[in-house]
Amino acid sequence: MGEIAIKLASKSAEFQNLFLGQFPEQQLKAGNSEKYYQTLTDFDFICLKIQYPQFGVESLIRDYYFIDDPEILDSLEEEEKLDPERIKPLKLIQRTLQLSAHVLNQDPNQLVGQLWGRLQSFPEPEIQKILADAVQSKSEIPRLQPITASLTSPGGNLVRILTGHNDSVNAVVIAPDGKTAVSASVDNTLKLWDLETGKEISTLRGHNDSVNAVAITPNGQTAVSASSDNTLKLWNLETGEEISTLRGHKDSVTAVAIAPNGQTAISISNSLELWTLKLWDLETGEEISTLRGHKDSVTAVAIAPDGKTAVSASSDNTLKLWNLETARDFSSLRGHLKQLKLWDLETKREISTLSGHKDSVNAVVITPDGQTVVSASSDNTLKLWNLKTGGEIYTLSGHNDSVNAVVITPDGKKAVSASSDNTLKLWDLKTGREISTLKGHNNSVTAVAITPDGQTVVSVSNNLKLWDLETGKEISTLRGHNDLVNAVVITPDGQTAVSASSDNTLKLWTLKLWTLKLWNVETRREIFTLRDHRGSVNTVAITPDGKKAVSASNNLKLWNLNTGWQTSTLRGHNNSVNAVAITPNGQTAVSASSDNTLKLWNLETGKEISTLKGHNDSVNAVAITPNGQTAVSASSDNTLKLWDLETGKEISTLRGHNDSVNAVAITPDGQTAFSASSDTTLKLWDLETGKEISTLRGHNNSVNAVAITPDGQKAVSASDDKTLKLWDLETGKEISTLTGHNHWVKGVAMPAAGKANAPDGQIAVSASADHTLKLWDLDTAQEISTFTGESYIYCCAVSPDGLTIAAGESSGRVHFLRLEGGSKNETDR
């Protein structure tokens, strides 16, 4: 226990509550800024407040906000205010706690790991003292402590991660006051979020299928959701209760927009030969009318500021203007056969024919004055239209591929378009001329949002980018999502963006970057480059001496485990590298690849020795016998192969699995192999005869990984059924099932006997798509400890002494962690 903990232990519960809850604020208000500073840079206080049931991490984060409170600052004398250099460490701690809040809210025991994973690159003495005190703090359970700053560090754009959805997040909208957001997900729910704390306020349940879109009324009290269950629902955002269900569509509802008066909504639904919009009365929940006329999918709809007119965009190459008061289509901006036709629906006569789009219209926006429409099309152009006459004003040409999205600056003078040619373009709407091209994305740009001051743009591709519209320069790249980004919105104050992703999360980003540099604490030099993999890390292995690690993505990287620094890159495979094994002498590695081959590497020189060919599909795994002379590979061609590593020749092929073989391990005596397959089984093989010994059944989904205990008597398997299983290799019987992960388990590794925390050294480490590494006691089948990363963790390895763990993420990050704490490890040290 630290000094504060010792003092508090003898005090009453009431005193403890008052001290932890009010002390920092009281000290700052009284002008004791030094005491305020010392308290909030004390690891003991930080730990106590997070662990204390009445408070937690969000209450602690609020303590740091007081340094920016104008009311408090105005009441302080100049000499009572904190020096700017003192503010920096406080901001670092605050940002770190915000980045880790989604983890610490669930598991406060991960505090030490989260602090070390984010802060150790900063040389400030206060930060280094917090880290030193953190690692010295006693723990009854083992902790997984990062050796390097392998988690997102504070000082970048990422502020918070909002977790809670169980599937892809399709859409997000921010309430008019900028304090809350509503997200819509494939998991059939919507969630209401507090943007200040990142906490989920409520979950809105009622839809029976994916929720595709959501809109909020101008008064911020009601949300309207659109779902693949063919309905829309109205929700009371204060109570989280459903108000009513709007029925009438015959197929999935893909979009919804609300009129400025908040009384009317317009929805889009597309089914075969029935492409409709519907107008709804939000007060009664009744359908007002159905708007028919498009000949193909309706892709977007926008409502004019006066609420009287709507513009819809369609894959039939047209836009249509609708009078929402009469529910009539009073003009059709048509691009079919290179024409646009204006119709009088009363007389059914054509008014005029205009040239128009030549392909699907993907997006449409209306200028703030309600006079002009801008459309974006797959014909690589944008068009400006007069909303009153339906006449085309300009065609904006310049993109070399489909234009997917467009936004208009708040002053209505410029537009920004996003294209599949990987660029954005800024346009002058008065002249129709291109002002600038924003280059930087290496993939199609699918969405774009603009800040209320019209100075900054956020674009969506395989990542997000922030742009300065005045200079046309990229400000920063917002990395953090591990799957497609489906939507991005900006708060009314222009300070924050919220993105929604297929990785099941939302992320909060600050658009006003508070710059902090990352430093290597040992050399005191600034770190300019991140040396992670560019693709998913599929495998990681540690050399027998425990000094180096090899990780693999599209290439292999060699790491120094003492420093966590990359020492070399091994290139040669023509596709993803799925597995790597290291010979017992630590001099050679064998890699397995989706290019159907294995390769032998000299780890000293980084040079390729030879290529092993024979599999007809991706090679998913490889293991080496204890004598270092033979390797066994596992492949998607449903077979395993035995290889002579000296000659590079195939010895035999092991057949028996009915689906892809994903993993293989070899017993310590080198006589038996244990394989795991997508056919949900494991098999034991005699390596001398190449014959199958037995089949182990129990998992109900693909088995992805397997590890064997050092005594060779048991094995642990990891599966897409979210479990691990412990097996008796002599009898082939299941001993126990380890449950705790809430997503696929992709990796499992075993430390050496007698070096871990369980009485007989029987501990396993698992890696999961739920972003966690878990440490398990195999005797009790209980989870001991957890480390949470930032994306799917696909693989893990344990050093021979059982105290260093390496893990690879889908984000490309490689974590190196030290097993610390717990009664046995404390004594060992």
C-alpha cells in the first residue's frame, strides 16, 4: 500500500468518500494548486479512486477537467495557477485514462498494464514516477505489463473508444446539443452515448433485424431508426423507450431524414421493382404518402431547409424533386439516355429535357439557402442544379472514378467531394471550378464531413484523415479502427468527430490536436516512426534463449525482446505469412504462407535458406521437432506434411481431416503431432508411421490453435466457439472447458513448467478476437488475468522462462508483455 492508502485505511468510510471524491477540487479552488497537482500525479490516489466502488475512472477523469474550468481559473490569483509545464503531465494522465476508460470500467485490475502500454515513451519525471510506483504496487494476481508503449499513446486525435455493440455499427448521429450520440448497429439495437464520459446511457431494443440508419429531431428529444425488419421506430431519448413503430415498407429501410420542423420524416426502401420513399407524420406515426417514380434503387435523400421540398438520388441515374406538402414529384432530374426531364405531374407532360448524369447518382446535398442541389455520381462527375427550375447549372468534372459523397461548406460557397479515385476535391460552387485536390488516401474515399466553421474536413477511406481546407493539406491520419469505417459525424462545436465502424466500435476523435511527442526514454530521442506491421499480425514466436521474437504479417520481423525494437525484416513470401516456428538452437526459423510454401530463414543474416513446396493451398501452421531436424506443416488443403529441414524434402503426408488444418503442435518427445482443424476436431498422429492415432471431438466450431504442456501429457485447444479445452492426450478425453472470451479464440501458448503462478506451473495464455489476452490456471480452469489490446489479438507466444509474452493484433501492433505480480512471481523475483 502507498502512503495515501495507509492513511485512509484507518479512516471512516465517510472520510474516505469525502477525500477521494472532493479533495483535488477543494485544493484547486483554495489556491493550493501544488497539492492538487501532487494528488493527481500520485499513482496511489489514481489507483484508489478507480478501485473505489462509489467513484471509478470517470469520476477520476473529471478531477483533471478542473484545470480547464473557467470559473475556477478566474477565481485564482496568477501565482496560484499551475505552470504550463505542470499542466502537461496532468493532460497526459487524463488522456490516458480516457483512452483506457472502456477497459477500466470493465476491469480496474488492468490499470497498471494500461498505464505502461500508453505512457512509458514520455520522459516527464512525474510520468516515470507513476509508472515506477505502478509496477512496484503489490498484486494478488499476476499482471501482464507491456515492455513497450504498444497501446495508443495520449496526445493524438483519438480520445475515447465506445464499446458495447456486438456487431458492425452502421450509422451514428449527434444530438443538437452535442452532448449525446445515437448509434445504429447490425446487432438489431441502437445505443445512446454520453460523449463526455463515453458511457452508454441506454440500449434501444425492439428491431428484429439490422438497424441501418438513425436521425434525431431538431429538439433532440426523439430519434427515428430505419431497419432491415422493414420498419422504422420512434424512440424517446430521455427514457430510452419506444414510442411507436412505423409500418408500411415491403423491404429493408435503408435511410431516414427528418424535416427541420421535426414533425415529418422521409424514409427509403428498395426491393425488386419497388423503389419507394415514404413520408411519415412523426406525431401520429401514420404514413402520409408513398413517393414512387424511381426505376432503380434510391440511394440518398435530402430535405430543403424550408422543409417543403425533398431531393432523392437513385441508381436509375436520376434525381427527383418532391413537393412534401402535396407529395408530388414535380420534376425529375434525369440522366438516363444522357437526358434529364422535367415533368408536370398534373398534366403528365414533359416540360423540358436537360443533359444529366450517365450513371448511378450516389449522393445529394442542398445548399443552406435552399436554392441549389449538388449531386455526386458514378459517372465521375458532380452536378449543380437549380432547385426551383430543375435546370442544370454546372457539371463539375475532374475525378477519375465514381464520386461517392459530397458536402457543402456552411456558407454555401464551396463543396467537397469524395471519390473512388482515392482523392477529395474542393469546388467553387459559384464558378463550378475545382479549387484543389486533397491527396493522401490509398483507397476509395467513401464519406466526408465538414466542421461548422468550414475550415476542416474529415474523410473516410480505410482510415480517416483530417484536412485543412484553406491549404488543402492533410493535418493528420486518424488510425484506430480495425475494419471498415461506415460513418463519421462532427459535433456542433466542431471540436470532436465520432466514427462508426464494422469493428463493432465507435471512436471519439479530437479535431483540435494537442501535440505531444513520443520519446524513447532510454535514448531521450523522439520516436518518429511506428514500426508495427502494416497488416494483421498472424503469428509470433520467441527464440529459445528468450532474447528475440519473430512476428509475421505479409513479411516477417525480428525483434529484440529487451528493448521491444525491431531489428530486421525478412521478405520473400508472395502472400500472407500465417505461422512461424524457430529451431531449438535459435538460429533458424521456418515460416508458413498463403502462397502455399514454407521458407527456412537464417535469423542471424535474415537471409532465406530454402523454400519447401508441396501443399496445394495455404499453409496455416508449422511446428519443429525437439531435435530441430524435422518440421510438420498444416494446410488448407486438409493435410499435414512432414519435412526434412536439412534437405528441404517432403517425408510424408498425413491425411484424415475433412477441412482446413489450422494448427499443429509436437509433443516434447518428438514422436507425436497434435493437429487442429476447421472440421471442429483435433487429431493425434504418429510421426514415425504417419498414421492417425485418435480423433478428439468436443468443439462445435473451427479449432484454430493448439499447445501441448511441457510434460507432453495434456494439450489446450482454442476455437471459434469462444472456448478453450484441456485434453488428456493419453485417453483423448476432454478434461475441462475454459470459458471467458466473448469472441473467437485464435491463439494459445504454454509457458515452461514451474515458472508460472499455478502450483505446478500449468498456465496457458490465450489470444482472442475480443481484443484480449487471458491467462488461465489449467488446474482450476479459471481465468487469472487479462490484458486488453486495441483490435483482434490473433496470436501469442510465451518465452521459455514463462515470464515474457508476445502477442500480435489485427491492427499490426505487436505487444511484448512481462508477467508481473501475484504471490509466486513476487517470490521468484
